[in-house]
Amino acid sequence: MTEPAPGHPEILRIVAPNPGPMTHEGTNSYLYGSDPCVVIDPGPDDRRHLEAIGEAAGERGGIGLVLLTHSHHDHSEGAERLGAEVLLPSRRVEIAGLRVVPTPGHAPDHVSYVSEDAVCFCGDIVLGEGSSWVAPEDGALAAYMDSLRLLLSEELELICPGHGPWVTDPPAKLAEYLEHRESRELRLLAALERGERSRQALLDEVWDDVAPQLRPAAAHVMDAHLRKLEDEGRLPDRLID
């Protein structure tokens, strides 16, 4: 599927044919600008998808640069095949008219790109539908929450997510994501304070709305929540498997 952004003809979305529980209908690859254009998150190493990117880019004066929001393979695998320089910056700079905003949490190397007219290419920090996965690593969830707050402070007009449809009300979506994580944490704390120590029971109770195929991912996210509570000195006794 190929689709221009609402109100932003300079942005084109091409959805990769890699649907799945974690990727939804597929990875969103974006073309930004023209003469030449920038490709953001070229997606998997899929011939048809990369050809579609190349053909659409040809109508925009070719590809001048490939930017990655993070190094997960469903966003980056096809990057080297596009014949342009590939960048994943790690600090606040401006590249091709886009401001780099470090947004770790989903991945340690995750960044977002913000245009002058408040459009954000946010990778997997926010999805068009559902919630994002957070790595079960020390500090990951706290960093993720900080990233959401940082993007909320940007007063964005449109979010181009890594998966799913356009986000046309960024403040509402970012607030929803923050509330979702805070709600999970409160429910987790309530179960722990009641004396529950079984990881499986905690998952069943707090992530009771998760589809069966997403349960392994939910278990990783729960571990991220537990590590955050441990870092903050709020995790009670040792849990059991």
C-alpha cells in the first residue's frame, strides 16, 4: 500500500509486506521531500518492497539519504540495498530538514525525526494502533516514558508511526500511551502489594486483555515494568517463575 500523508504531499508511506502480531499490517517506510528525497525506515529486505520504494523515489528525484529510527531488522534490513548513505544518528542534529530527537526505550538506539512543520517520524515509540513493545532491559521503561513525555512537549501536528495508520492527534495519542503504561504499573503494584509473587499470575492478571499470540511480548514488557520498580526500590520480595 502506498499513501500520501494527510495534508502533507511531501510525505509518502509505503507499507512493507511483512504483516504479523508485532508489525501489524507491515512496516511503514516513508519518503520525505524531493530532489532528492529521504527514505525513513526502508523496512525488510524484500525485493518488491524495495523496488516500490525505488520507483516512488525516482518520481521525487531519487534517494539522497536513508535514515533509520532504530536498528531492528523490520525497519533496517533493506537499507543497504537502496544505494544511498544510511544514517542512524545518536545525538540532536538536523539532517535533511529533519531534527533528530533521541527517543530510547523501545530500543536503546531509537531516535525520532521532527520536521519544521511539526510532523514526527517516530519509529516504534508510538504505533498507529495498539501499544509498543519495550525492551526488558535496565532503565528501558523509564527511558521510554521520558521519550513519550519529550514528544508530547513537541506540540506535534502529525505522527508517522513505524506501524499502523497515521496519528492525526499526537497529543491525545501520546497522553493515551502514558496513561496506558501508568495504568499497567498501578495494577502491577496493586497485585504485588496484595502478596502475589508468581510472574505467570501477575501476567494473567495485569495483561489480561492481551491476545494469546502477543503473550510472549507482554511477558517481556512486564519484565521491563518489574525492572523499573526494582530500580526505584518499589519491588517487594523475590518473585517466583
